[in-house]
Amino acid sequence: MIRMSIQEVKPVVRRFLTRKDAAEYLGVSPDWIKRQNLSGNLRFSKVNGLVFIDIKDLDRLIEKNFVYK
């Protein structure tokens, strides 16, 4: 009998997200993400017509908009 070890599979964490995935990450619409891109509030990269957003920029966007009361 051959014994095989089961290795833990680690999920792949992507650093760059599509607009759709970025919207899902923040709980907003893809159109909201696009408006933030076009207004200059959220950086993006375009490769072969595809838009990518750095997840770190999404986190920064949330952090800079914290409301302290």
C-alpha cells in the first residue's frame, strides 16, 4: 500500500483585482469602482484593455475615509 501525505493547500491571494472583483471586495458596484478610477480617487493599471486595481489601494481608500466621531 502506498501512503500519500495530504498537504495543506493555501489559497492564492491576488494582489491585483479586476473592477468586478474590486467591487465585490468593497461591497460596491463595478460602476462605482469605475467612477473612482476616472475621478482619480483610485489608481488602476490597464493591460491589453483589462483594468486591474491593486488591493492595497482599495484598503488605503477605505482607511483614508474612516469617520471618527
